[in-house]
Amino acid sequence: MAQRTLACTACHGKEGRATSDGYYPRIAGKPAGYLYHQLLNFRDGRRHYGLMTQMVDLLSDDYLREIAEHYASIELPYPPPQPAAAPPAVLQRGQQLVQQGDTQRQLPACVQCHGGAMTGVAPNVPGLLGLPRDYLIAQLGAWKNGLRRAHAPDCMAQIANRMRDEDVVAVAGWLAAQAPPVPAKPAAAMPTLTGDAKAISCGSAPETGAAR
């Protein structure tokens, strides 16, 4: 496995910790189902990054699943979060969207799917803490622009397209400034819906959707 994943370390860092340039995510400890589906998405054209596609283009489902399970099993501490680079009002807006959403614009709270502690939900929903601000902005932009897609219903594309640019900056800035809890493992089940929150059907998390 160390030989198989050697190429991954150039961008994702040793043991999947991520590098410090802000454009490559940490993959250590992410839910196995999520990692597996992202490898499939790169291979099958739903995500676009040439280097990743070349690396996985000829690999079988079983081969990719083993890589995903390997990185999901790695438990490593997170480094301190990035210093907040946005004004307090922007960070406050980001926190509101993450924790409460915006019902008037049909924006669900991020915690509804990514877990109350924002560490993800096994097996298919990733955590959003411990990711660089620039990476978060880039991914939300990719959802908005159609460069990143998932199986229908593509819930993240729908949500991202309802977000204004300033919402994207606010959410990414607040998330990047938060320290992940210890331990930062994905939750075992989705949070209970509260208030006016409505269940979301996501093709990228089929097992969760089926359970609902």
C-alpha cells in the first residue's frame, strides 16, 4: 500500500496530511465511502483535474476502494487552523450559514449533512474542518461552475448555485479558522433535523439517502 500511494504524497502530503500551499485537501481520516466516490468521480469525468484523472484512469473499482479504505483508516492530529483573514462581520455570516443556513434563500445549514461537529458522517459525507480556505472556495466554485459534479440528485451543485460569492467567502473563511475537535472522527449517523430543516436527497451519499 505504501508503494501504491507514493504518488499521492506529492500533493496530499505524507500520510495524506495535506500540504501547506492551500490547494490540496487532507485525505487522512476522511470517510472511506467519500474518498472512494471521489476517486471514481475523477476516473469517470465528474471531477476535473488532469493529474488525478491520469493517475486513476486505468484503475479498477476494487483497487480504488482499497486506497480509499487505507486513507480513511489513518488517524492523525490536525495542525492549528489558519488565522482568520476576514472581517468579523464576514466570519459571523459564515458561522450563521454553517450552523443555521438561510431559509429565505433555501440554503440548508452545513451541519445538517456534514455533522454537528463538521467532521463528516460515515460512510459518504466528508468533514469540512481542517481544510484550507482557498481549497474550500475553489471547490464551492467548481460546484457552481459545473466543474465538479455528482450523481443525481446533485445536492451540492444545487446548494452552491444558491450561494452568492460573498457567501462562499464567508463560509470558507469561517470553516478554515476553526480547530477540529479531538478526536475528529466522522459521526456515525446524520444529525436529527430540527426547526424548519428539510431532508436533502444526495446522489453523492446514496446510503444516507436510502436510509432517510
